Amino acid sequence: MQLSTTVQGYIGVAIAIVFFGSNYAVAKRYPVSDGIAFAWLMSCGILIVGFITIAIVQQHFVFVPIGTLCASTFFLNLFFFHAAY
């Protein structure tokens, strides 16, 4: 049975809604200083999980430059926002 892309999208959104914020529960016990190191390590973790997911789901890897640009912009925004305080 093949699910449509719309159903897959809604399943992905439901999973994201349920698990959003649980990734910060691990860092609750440890001092994270200004948050830049935590953001960097979390970004690396997200990247590794993304690569593993792509390797499991797809037979080949497709590099999308816009995704890298968006992730870099997010990290720079986080860096400069924290640097302002």
C-alpha cells in the first residue's frame, strides 16, 4: 500500500507536533552557557539524523542547495541574536 504525499506530509507534521521541544529536555540538566555550542551540536545531530533517514528511505542521496542555505541562515540568525544579548 502506497501513501500519497499529502498523507505522508500530514503524518510528518503530526510527528513534529508531538515531539517538538522534547529535544531540549536532554539539555535541561546541563549548563549550556550562551547556547551557541548547544545550537551547533543540535544542528550536527539534526544533520546526522537527516542523512540516516535519507539513507534508509531513498536509494540515493540528492543534495539540495536551498536546504543548506536555509539551515545556514537559521544558524547565523541564532548566532547574531544571541550575540546581541
